[in-house]
Amino acid sequence: MKKTLRYILLFPFSFLYGTVVTLRNWLYDLELLKQHTKQVPLLVVGNLTVGGTGKTPHIEFLIEQLQTELRLAVLSRGYGRKTSGFRLVSPDATSVETGDEPLQLARKYPQLPVAVCENRSIGIDRLIQLYPETDLILLDDAFQHRRIKPGMSVLLTDFNRLHTRDSMLPGGTLREPVWGSRRASVMIVTKCPPDSSPIDLRIIELELKPRPGQEVLFSCFTYDRLKPLFPDQQEKNTTINSLSERSVLLLTGIASPQPIVNLLTEKSKELSVMNFPDHHEFTRRDLHLAETRFNEMNGADKLIVVTEKDAVRISSNPHLSDSIKKHIFVLPVRVSMLNDQTEVFTQKIIDYVRENKRDL
């Protein structure tokens, strides 16, 4: 009811916003606004909605699948950072300097060039200048950045909130109208139940109405062993399945925590949840409240779980108490493609790069 009322009250603003975005896209489609083509293959990973579709895990999936075949680089806007301009992301940086998601990638793949720049065109040119051997640049969250014309684009949509069932900002979460999905080379329905039936997936595919030649793929999340955020404080890893006798505090600042909430509700003895807005910078008060909540939980065998994105913000937070560091564990997430589509998907990208490989 609240969602319906919100939509009704905000409909005039959503209509105005949608009209402006549609006009902008038409101007690009009619080539009245100029798109720039770069001399290196570009792959955009993005969505039509505001956050929560799993862009970073899917970029990690692409890195894992492609890094042995192609020389990759990643460019992000660096949402939430306090710096500006082009910046290579060092694993030793802070999220304030780079944004949390680029820093997560730089720490996980230190051999990979990861950069942030609010001007994507300048960022691409700088990456090519610094790493002229690059075969493919992955553009994080750039589906609406029409000034750059990518060779391939991957559009993500959440199984639990398909963009076809959403409405324009601010009444809904759509950044642009549903028909913007036609620009995508591939649509991936993310966060699918691993046991989804073929008929259920086929119904979703029909709802998405792919254009001829546009592939629809399906992915799910799997979760690795919990790792201590501060290994020098606590060296023991633990598994999700070992939580049945343990109390857990889930501390997150992500857009869609519900899949993790569902997982930990099923696996843990007791679950308490503290969720903040996406990309939230935890304050002294936030962490004090988390510590208080943790201390009030039942049992001596308990822990705090954070996501990898939250971990890069919390690890360098000066307000984090030493007394709870040994209790904080990180829950890594991995992407798996359903229906054995991994090889087909990655080969499609490799073929695109080889067909468009530039001469050095």
C-alpha cells in the first residue's frame, strides 16, 4: 500500500523525469547528440535501476573468466569518493579516496589496472595511455553514459525486482524507461534461485521481450567461506553451514541485503540485522550502536558479518573498536551462471574483442 501511495504521489515527477531521459536517449539515437567511439574494445556492465543488481560480483565474474585470455582494465566513476579526476586505485587506498567498489576490485585483483574518473572519456584515454596493451576495458555502471559508444553492453536486472515491473524515479527506481534495455547486447537476470525451473526462466525471458539476437542469461549468487576482516586478530575461517549454533549480527550498507538476510536467517541460530543505505560511510555512532547490539546478543559464540563492499569501508574506519575486530567476518559472494552458459557468454566477449582488436 505504501509503495502504491508513493507511486501515485510522485507520478508527476516520475513522468517529468522519464520525459527528459527519453528525449535525451532519442537525441543520441538520432545522432543529434554525438557518441564517441574509442580505439579499444569496451564492455559496459550496468542496469536500468538504482543499485542492487550485483554489478560488482558480475564484474568479478568477468575478470575471473577473461583474465587468462585478455588483458583487462576496469574503469569506474568511483561513487562516494571525496576526490576528483582520474585516479589509479591502489590496494592501499581508502574508500574515501576511490569509492568502495573500485577499492574492493583493486584489493582482490592487485595485478589488474583499476581506475576511477567521473569523465569516462578522459578515463578511457588515460588507461590506454598508461596501459597500451589493454585488450578490453570493463566500464562499471555506465549503461546510461551515452556519450561513449561501447562495443558490448551487459544489462543486469534483479530476479526479485525485474525492471519490467518498476517505474521511473522518484516514484520507482528506474533511471530510464524499460525500453532502454534494447541497447544491451546481453541481459542477465541476477540473484535467481539456484533451483529455478526452465519454465520459470522462460516466463521471465518472455516478460523481458528481448529483441532478435539479444541474449537473456540467468545467474545466481553462491557464498564462500567467511573470512576474518582482521586476520591478525582472528585467523580462523568459518563456513556458512557452521553457524547453526551461533548468533550473528549482519552489518551492511548495501542496496539489497535481503538475499543475505534470508541466507543467514536459515543458517544461524539467531540473526540481528543493521542495514544502512548503499555506500554508507559508517560513523562513530553507527559503530557504537553495532557494538552495543552485538554485546546484547545471546550466547558467547557470536560474530559480526559484513559484505566485501562494506569491508573496504569498515577496515580503515578509525571509529572501529579493537574489542570487536576479532569478531568481524566477511562474506564473499560469487556469481554462477545457470544452464551452463558460462562458456558461451565468455566466448561471445572474447570473439568481440578479437574482432575489434586494435593495432598497436
